[in-house]
Amino acid sequence: MFRRRDFLKWSGATLGASFASGPAKAAHSAPPAKARRDRRPTGLVFSAEYKQHLTGRGHPESPKRLDAIIKALTPQRLGFELLRLEPRRATREEILFCHTGHYFDLAKHDIESGAGHLSTGDTAVSRKSFDCALLAAGGALTAIDAVMAGRANGVFCAVRPPGHHARPAQGMGFCVFNNAAIAARYAQRRHQIGKVLIADWDVHHGNGTQDVFYEDGSVFYFSTHQWPLYPGTGRPSDTGRGAGAGTTLNCPFPAGSGRKEIVGAFHDRLAPAADRFRPELVIVSAGFDSRIGDPLGRFQLTDDDFAELTEIVKQIARRHAQGRLISVLEGGYGLEGLATATAAHLEAMSSSP
């Protein structure tokens, strides 16, 4: 079980000396670095305000994560321009698409009263964290608006705090609001999207996302995650209930798993399930703590593997969702690995088949 005393020992180390300019050619379907670009740009949601969410000295979910990502996503390193999208703040009504009013008010009170952690769980906060959490959720909504308007072929949201552990009435696991889940509901309620697929490749199971949609057949939740590991959820037997029966698919794997298990599950489990479900929008909970060398996980994915995972979800979006694809940053705590994996993800997202 992952506890606060475990993560406090990890320091937010300084940036590595260099970052890859893009992924090398993956073993199978990932596009080469020089592949031609989609005619529409790939979008990037980012604001320097996200760095005002302060988690304390030595905490792995630090503002340095975004410094590493943005440094890796310059045109000079990627070889192409990203469409910069300024996020807005989500409204209370939009947060309540997935969270209770009581939890919204409690989180606001905890943070604005100067508490160091949410009273509901192990999420470190500071005075600006509530505003940052609204901006993180709103960043995902900005991405939804962009892909629905056809402005981008895909959008990556470099936001924090992350979201996939946030349950309807509980913030936990570094998360305040569930950014990906709120985006899915927003697409349904504001853009009349019917079915949404959320694919989660974070090393930790997105228990909050599963809880939000467990009895809802309009959102399919797929997760690969290390087992056993925080938060201790995500068993294969958890497949949904009631109207949501069959629309949760968990693929837990032991420490040391990598390409064979995780990329294999996306090919062999997710792709057929998506063909049956036929989503009209694809959202990725993009946790790069499943990369080899991450201090909080023991998966072995490489940058090439993240490119291939991106290609799989991109093809699902093209087959069923008119190419509508967004990804939302979750974990990833080794700064150099986070940077190169994110660059690989954006390179694959932007390429044409």
C-alpha cells in the first residue's frame, strides 16, 4: 500500500541534462519520428498557474514535473508546433458532474483554511491548490471544446493536480478533482456525446474514475496497473454493475511487467472491447509513472511503448470517434523519463498514419 510516509522520501530532483527530441521508431505500430503530421495541429493545454499548487519539499508531485514536460515539448525538440490552448476554470456546476456538493465545499474549506492536506485523504495542498484544481479540471474541458470544434487532431493536457484517484466524495492520492471523469461528463452534457472511452495507463489504478462510472454504461473504463499497489483496487472481477455491467475492464499486472503485458493488453483487450463499445470520444488518463525507472512504480514501459499505446488509442478514436482524442496528465515522477515519455506521446498523437 502506498502511504504518505513512502512518497515523502522522494525528492523532486533537478532536471536531467538532456531530453529526447522525440521517440525512436517503436517495435510495431508507432510512427517514426519523421512521420508526416496530421493537417490539424495537436493541442497542448498548459498554464504556469498550475505550478502554484505546492505540495511541500521532497514531494514527488511537484511543479518541477511541468517544467520538465514543457522543456521537452518545444518546437526545437519536437520538430513541430503545438497549438497552445489556455485553460479556463471549471465551474462548481461542472465539478458537480462527478463530485458531491458536500465534497466540493469541504475541499474548498480545507484548502482555503490553510490545511496542508485534504481531510479526506493523502493529498497535499497549499493556499492556491483549490484554484489550481478548478483550472486543471477546466483544462480538460478546454481540450474537449477544441476537439469537438475540430481545432485539433488531439489535445494533451499538462495539468496538475492530477485526478484519477478522486472519488465522488473524496480526494486522495495527490488528486483533488477527477479531471478525466469531469471531461467525459462535460462532453456528454455540453456536446451531446453518447459513449466515452477512458483508457488509463498510469501505474496506479484509477479508483476514482472507476467509482464515478461503475454503474454507468455510457462510459467504458479500461485500466492497466501494477498489482498490488496503491490504492489496492482494480481487480479483474470489477467489471461494472447494473447499467454499467461489462463497461469496466481492469488488467492488473505484477511489478516488472512491461511491453508484453501492457501494450499487449491494449492490443488484445482494449481494442476489441472498443470495437464492441464504439465510443464517440476517447480520453486517456496519461500516467507516465508506468515508465521504466519511475520512483513510484515498477513497470518497465519505454518511450517507444508509450508511442505505441498512443497509436492504439488514436486508431480507436479514428475508427469510432471521428478522431476525437484528448489525454490528461496523471502520474509520472522521474523527471527525465516523464519528459521523454510525454514527447513520445505527443509525437505519436500528431502523426498521420
